[in-house]
Amino acid sequence: MTGWAGKVGRIRVIGTGVMGRGIVQLAATAGVTVELADVQPDAVAKAIEFVGGMADKLAAKGKLDEDPQAVKDRLVPVDAPDAPAEDVDLVIEAVREDLATKRSLFASLERVCPQETVFATNTSSLSVTEIAAELGDPGRLVGLHFFNPVPLMRLVEVVPGTRTHDWLPAEALELVRAWGHEPVLAKDAPGFLVNHAGRGLGTEALQILDEALAEPADVDRIARDVLGLKLGPFELLDLTGLDVSHAVLESIWSGFHGDPRLRPSWLTRPRVAAGLFGRKNGEGFYRHVEGKQQNPDEPAAPPKPTGPVFTADEPLARVLSAAGVHVVSDAYPDAVLLVPLYGESTVEAATRGGLPLSRVAGVDPLGGYERRLTLSVHPGLDPAVGRAAWGALAATGNPVTVVRDGPAPIAQRLLASIVNTACFIAGRHLATPSDIDTAVHLGLGYPRGPLAWGDLVGGEVVLRILRGLEASTGDPRYRPSPWLTERVALGLPLTAAGTTPADLLT
């Protein structure tokens, strides 16, 4: 049915909660007549009033190309979700995330809709194939996963089920573009694309917390200031609600049959049982007062040391010298020794370099020493030396986070996990490299797509971090993706698909 997208003039949205209202607003402002249906009739009237009010606000701000009344005129209430739908080209459900509920709904719709009407599910976690399985024609159903708030979040995941008609995914992509949003194509795998890719940050942050290397606020500061994320992983868990995130973590891990790289943390279950959900109820990894996150103060740094500081890392030496720190060119017995770390602990780096452990502290070079600096402290460090190292780094004018030494610096672990997770998605052809980067950038708000991010840092650097983590911990969660190892070996960007068997057939 080539050209179906261009002929869609009337749709029905079932479920008029926050997500359903957003879909209604998007379609109606794109010029489509929208029927609204809900099992609660009064919810439909409230939704129409809400969307009409949003049209008025957009017009007042000059962001609507037509009279708002035209949008309102395209909103049509219907008595029931399964009311006759002879003229409906597309039905989108936005009801609760329950397989039986969705199956029952589509079964009733199949009795009242013409055979050519397309069905779409806005599920974020259920299998599109399983939802469609009991339809007489399962090929007519496709996943259209919108993100909240729909009018502002431009991303839509188009997810064909195993038996979705071959022509439908391309037409669904075209329809989303016609409505002014950015579609990506994802396979019907656990978590689809965005929720799967998002596990890279959250699971590793929880692993770091489990290892007691730093407090949640410290991890978040590093994630924001070093990696450039809008929200740190624990801020994001509090915003989403740990009750929701815990279920997603568990479902995606089990959906991939216990893949170690997606392994959840034991920490979330007792926190959920204790009601530490986050912003929604005022207490999570942070306290929230009237919806505002309460951030702990950062400790004051010691003064700049008067004694010598040695580092073999020239960029760090230049930064310290410019700050007035007495930098020396050799590891004198009384010098503070700062070693840069890539995919290893301070103890490993110092031992490899033959340096006295009591005088060695680690520094993360990721970010180029121009943003927040991270100082790693191991158990054998002389506390006075540690305070001097902290003061030296603070003299640069950059904020400094002091953490317990681990198998690799915190920012490196977070970034390597983000990139490696995306590489696994690409390697399994769950989505194209371009769609992966688009989805993560738009859906999760990362400063760039994870594959492009890996290219920026260097695939070989990411691989070095992962191999160091895997060797140090013995944990298979850090095994590098073949997509990553192949491209590093071949000198190809992580964003490149490279030559495939299909290329030989053209």
C-alpha cells in the first residue's frame, strides 16, 4: 500500500491520558482529524478541552500556522473505543501497559474497523508481536512509540512486529515525518531502542554505587560536568521514578535472557520496597521538597600545596603549572605523584610504573583537565599526600570530586558502558547506526549519539577501558561488543556499517 501515509486523514486515539492527549495534539496540529475515545467518557471531554487550550497557547505565541479553531474543529469525541470506525485510517492506542488489555482492545477494533485500517500500539515495553498475535490479521499492527511530552519530544520509535506487513514500516516512518517528528526504525526486541540504549548509563551507575566508590551526587556531578549530560544517572532515576525504572531494568535484562551487560543492581529492589521512588514522593537518591531536588554541598578543597607535584602527563603538568603549582620533572621522594588513568586503577598504574603507592593518587584525563576533575584515592595513600593532591587540582579553578579508587575512573566507566551498549545494538542489527544515534540524542538528551560519541573519544580508547575493566573485575558485563572490536581493528568509525553481504549482491 505505497502512499498510505499521504492518505491518512482521520485517526482514532484510544486513551486520553497524558500520552494520548499529546498524540492527539500532534496529529490535530498536523492537519489530521482525530477521534478521541476512552473507557471513561468524561476523560474525552477533558482531553478535548486540554488540546484546544494548547492550540490557543501556541497561537498566542505565534507557533501555530492556522486559526486555533481549525485545530479544535478536527477533534471529534466518540462514545467508546470500539465505536464504528468506517472512515478511520489509523487507530493508535495509548492505554495502560498490560498485554491482555491491549489484545482485547485490538480484537474489538478488528470487528468494527475496515480491513484497510492500520492499528498502532504506543507500548513502551511490551512485544508488538505478542500484542498482534491474536488478531485475525496481525500484519496490520505496528508499534508507534511516542515519548512524553509528545509535542516536545520529537522522537518516535517505529517498531514492526514479526508479522507486520512489509509495506507498513516505511509508510509509518513517512507518516511520522509528515507530522513533524523524527522517526527511527527499531526491531521488536526488549526495550526497543531508547530503553535498551539507556541501560548503559543507569546499570553502570548503580554498579559504581554498589562498589561504594562514590555517592550518587558525586556520580551525577561527574556525569554532568565531565560527560556533558543534562541529568546525572541518579537524578534521572529520581525523575523517572525508581518504581518504573526498576521494572524496566528487570524486564530488559530478563528479555535478553540474563545478558551480563544488562544485569540490574540488587540495590533497586529494596529501595522500591522502601518507597524511595524519587521526585514523585519526595525521597529517592535525593530529597525533593515541593518538587525541587535538594543537592548536598560540595566539600571545600584544601589549599594549594607548597611542595612539589610530579606527573608524567604533559597536559596535566601544563594546567597545574599555569595554576601556580610547583610541578617537578621527576618523581622526587617528597613529591605528590599524580597518575592519569585509562581503564585501570591507581594501584595498577602506580605498580606498573614502579611508583611508591603511599604518594600516588589517580586523575581521570577524560575531558582534558578543563572541566571537573576526578581524584581517585586508594587505601594505601598517605592522607596528607591525598590532601595535597586535592589542593593541587583545585588550584586549577576546576571543581574536584574525590572518589574511592576503582577499576577505572567513573566518567570512563559510564561512557564506555553507554558506547558499548550502543555497539551491541548495532551489531545485532536492532537498528541502524544512524537511528541509534538519533534515538539516543533525541530520546535521552545525551549531547550526541553514543556511536558518534565513541568516535569522538576514540574507539580504541573505549576498547582499552572495557578490556581493562574486564581484566580487572573478571565481570562479563564489560566484554566489548564485536562491533567495537572489529571497527577498531579495521580503522572504521563506530558509526559506519561497513561492507555487508548485501553489498555484494548489488
